[in-house]
Amino acid sequence: MVNNLLLLNQFPDVDADKTVGRRHYPIAVGRKKVLKNANDIENLIPFMGKNVLLNILMPLLTAIVIFIG
């Protein structure tokens, strides 16, 4: 889950990262081959928020279930 969070958050930074020489998956493969709407950052923002929320809530809910059970 955390890997997906980090991957999704790399897309808005592709142009800036290229200028300083960084190389990560969206740069290496290219945005068009990775996601259909990868160039539409405004469309990705809600998914980025949901991804962060999922990464925060999942371990918390797992801990609650373990503690109660």
C-alpha cells in the first residue's frame, strides 16, 4: 500500500524531478504508458488523497481489530 502511495505521488513531480536529474518509475516509463490520465494532475489529486487516507486508516483499523479480538 505504501508503495502505491509513493508511486502515485511521483506523477505531479515528473517535470521538476527531470530538471534535477531524478529518475523514478513515471520518468523512466513515461506518464502516458503508466496511466491513462497521468498528465491530468487535477484528475489524480482526489485519488492521491484517498490513497493517503487508506494508508493511514488500514493499519489503524487492523490494530483496533487485533486489540478487540
